[in-house]
Amino acid sequence: MFEAFGVDLAKLAFQIINFLLLLYLLNRFLLKRVLAFLDERQARIAKGLEDAESAARDRELARAEREAALDEARKEAAAMIARATKMAEESRAETVAAAKAEAEKVTARARAEIVAEKEKAIAELRTQVADLALDAAARLVRSEMNAKTQRRLVEEFLAEVPGTKPSGKGRN
């Protein structure tokens, strides 16, 4: 049958052996290296994908940490503002209290000065009244006393005392 198709069996056997030898050599030297290269490439691609996923997770984690840090910073800033506001209020309250205390001291000092001046004025007035009374008594002793003279002396005395008006009535 091979001869009917013009096939030479020796050449066919030789070609089959050559083909098998070529397959063996390709498998031994080329195919293993190509498969190893493909496996290595696939491993690199898988590692690259894992690294990309890891980087994505790291980015997400960093974003979450950044958000947490921002939230913490906002809370801290709000707390600092609250503390500063409280300190300002306390300072203002202390300043107002100090001002009130100082005003009360000044008022008390002014009242004390007024009382002292009033007492001084009253003492001077008493001294003047006593002097006038002594003058009036001296005049009274020097002159003869009758109702008319007595009335005139009292009216003169009252006219000399500042802030009083003679009443027109005299005592007998």
C-alpha cells in the first residue's frame, strides 16, 4: 500500500525518527525553557497583580488613616477653640471682677473722704457757732438786757450764721 502511493518506507522511517528526535530536542532544550519563561512571566504578572492589590489596600488604609488624623485634628482644634474661649471668658470675668472691686474701693474711699470733709465742716461750723455764741454772750453781758435788745442780738447772731434766716421770734 505504501508503494501504491509512492512512499519509500526507509525514508518514512528516517523522517519519523528525525521528527521524534526533533521533538525530543525541542522538548529538552527549547520547550522547557519556553515553559519556564512563561511560568516565570505568569508568576511576575501574578506578583504584579498582588502588588497592585496590596498597593490599593495600602492606599485605602492610608486614606482611612488620613481621614482619622483629619477627624482627630478637627476634634483637637475644636477642643483648643473651646479652651481658648473658656480662658477668654475667665479672663474677661476676672477683669470685670477686678474693675468692680477697684470701683468699689474708689467709691468707698470717696465716701470716706466725703464723711471726713463733712465732719470737718461740722467741726468748723461748731467752732464758729461757739465763737459767735461767745461773742453774743460778751455783748449781752456788756449791754443792758431788755426784750428789745435780746431780740436784736438774737437776730444779729442768726444773720451772722451762714445758712440760717432770722425767724422774727425771740425767747424771753
